[in-house]
Amino acid sequence: MMTPAQSLSHVLELFQEHFGTAAQSRAFAPGRVEVIGNHTDYNGGTVVGTAIDRGIAVAARVRPDGKLRFYSDTKSSDGIVETSRATFAQDDIPTWCQYPLGIIDEAHLRGWPSEPVGLDLTIASDLPEGTGLASSAALEMAVVGALSQLLFTADMQPSRGALVEVAHRAENRFVGMPCGLLDQTVVGFGKKNGLVVLDAAINKSVSIPLPAGIRFVLFRSHISHALVDSPYEDRHRECRTALMGLERFVPGIRHLARLHPADLDAYASVLETRPAMRARHVVHEQRRVGAFLATLSQNDLVAAGACMTASHESSRALFDNSTPELDTLVATANAQRGVLGARLSGGGWGGSMVAMVTDEFEEKHGESICDQYEELFEVRPHWWQSSAAAGMVSERL
Ligand code: GLA
């Protein structure tokens, strides 16, 4: 595991080694855990996350000739990938290049300066892909951070919100994944020892302090998830169908997450089974996020943890985005000393489990969870304790 400072210096060495010259800017963006608020973001709800202590570093340099050249230390077998804005659609480029390309394309659409911009870019990642820790958003935010340092002077830098928007639009429009605002927001606005609370209906986020003595431990199930090919789009559609079905009965309702549970009870029978189940999850998850924040502010950590576990149960039973591996991790974690609550984190269908723990949770408790998992699935999960970390940082060199 590398610290952000180590990743930032490693990515400069990579740049020198592969492009034979020095980088002009660099950035580091952390991964994130979703603490509570599963699939509420694209339903106009509230979601709570925190940036973690692993992430992705990017180093960049402008090229005058319009060529785009990318190198990633985790994809070293692809070597240096070369393309350009004019030819990328025809070029045979690996999937991971979609993320930097998406940022460059979005920056171009917004009329960012220094056209035509060519770029050399190296990527150093300490954040495994497919683990539900937002490696896509971390890559996008690191690229947009390094790029904005190259294209704007210090006093003209776009706001943090604008960078988050570029990354989010690149993912929705260029990569084609209809994700909500959670990942890019938490990666962009993370605070050390803080939680990011996002109201996705109005795209506003605030940071609140994490109560003293609370930590998050992360367990990676061995089921990798890739959201682009997962049922994520199906859920997105089912939620829209539910909203459209209910609109006739609840005039003026714009977001599924904002529906009152009593209105859902009154009208759910007009919906087909699946949209009705998804709606039930989203509407009650929104209430659980509220209860989590309220109990946390009263320092009732046991009640806050119970909200997380209830969230997992709802994801499993109503949203159908858990797996037996994640269910096992949640159940075994909840039986350990010091665990306040546990749930799947992020999109689901594999990826990671997050548990909120007190100081009573020790190394041996984590190992015991792994032992039980290994007995059932014959693979040992990877786990670590994460501090709540700061969001993306970038600098011109
Ligand atoms: C993924 C998406 C987020 C959010 C979560 C589920 O992480 O990128 O926007 O929808 O799934 O809550």
C-alpha cells in the first residue's frame, strides 16, 4: 500500500521513464466508500460517503502535436497507448483509456483553453479495479485535476464543483455508464476525518466530522464487478419506471427518493413487482440515511451502525444487488466485537463490504471474518482499515 505522497512521486518517475522527459503537472485522487445511501443518488436522494487512503495518481505534460499517449502501471502489458481526439473512435484502444479520453473530450466540449491539446499521461494506481471503491471516478478526477493544472493559470482554475461535473459527465456521456453523482463528489470533496453528505436532488454536498473512535474496515469479496456491464442500467430503468408509474398519483413528485413512504404504500400496487421492490428500497433507504445522520449527530453509534446493516438487508432483499459472498461478509462481521454495522458498498453485485467499527475491533477480528469466508468460498478476502481521507489534490510542477 502506498501513501498519496508515495503515489505522487512514483507517478513522476513513471513519466520520466516512459516519456523520457519531466511531467508538468500531477494529481492524486482517492477511492471512496459509500457509507449509506445505496442507489439513492440517481433517484434524487441523499447519500453519505468517505474518501479512503488508497487512490490513483496521474502525471501529465502537454504535447503540441495533438497526440494523446497514455501509460498505466497496472496495464503495463498494453505499453504506451497512442491515439488522438480525431482518431480514437477508429483506433484499437484498451477500455481503461476511455476514462482519460472521456475527460479530454468533455474538456474540449466545454471549450477549455489550449486547443489543439495533445497530452502525455502516466497513471499509477493503488486502487484495485472492480472492487466497488470507485476506481473509475478516482481515475477521472486525477486526470481532470492534472489537466486543469496544465490548461489554466493558478488564478483561473475551475472550481472543485466544475471538475466534479466534468468527471461525472465524462462517465455518463463518454463511457456510457449512467451513474449518479456519489463517486465523483466524494472523490472530489473528501475531507480528512470527515464524511461527505451529498444531496443529489440539488447537487450540493457538505462535509461533517466523523465521530472520534470510529473507523471503517473494508473487505473485498473476490467477485469483481464492472458497472458498465452490470445490471446497474436495469436498476436505473426500473427506478425510472417506478417514478413514472407513481407520478400520476403523486403530482409534482420529481425524485423517487423523495416520495413519502405512506404514498408508496398507497400506490405501490399500480407498479409491477420489480419496479415496486426497487421503489420500496429507495424510499426507505432515504429514510435510513436521515436516521443514520441523526443518530450519528447524537453520538448514538449503535443506532447509526444498525442503519447500515438494515441498508444491506434492503439492498439484498429488495434491490437484488448483493451476492452470497457479500451477505457472508456482512453476517460474519456483525458477529464480531466492535462492529457497529456492515453493508455492501457502492453498486453491488460483488465489490466490497464496509463495516463501521470502534476501537474494540482488532486485527484478530478481521482475520476471523476472513477465516470464515475462506472456509465457505475457498478464497481469502483482502481487508484493511481505512482512515477517512482528503479528496483530490493537484499541482502544476
Ligand atoms: C455506483 C455509482 C454511484 C451510486 C452507487 C450505488 O458506485 O457510481 O453513482 O449509484 O453505485 O449507490
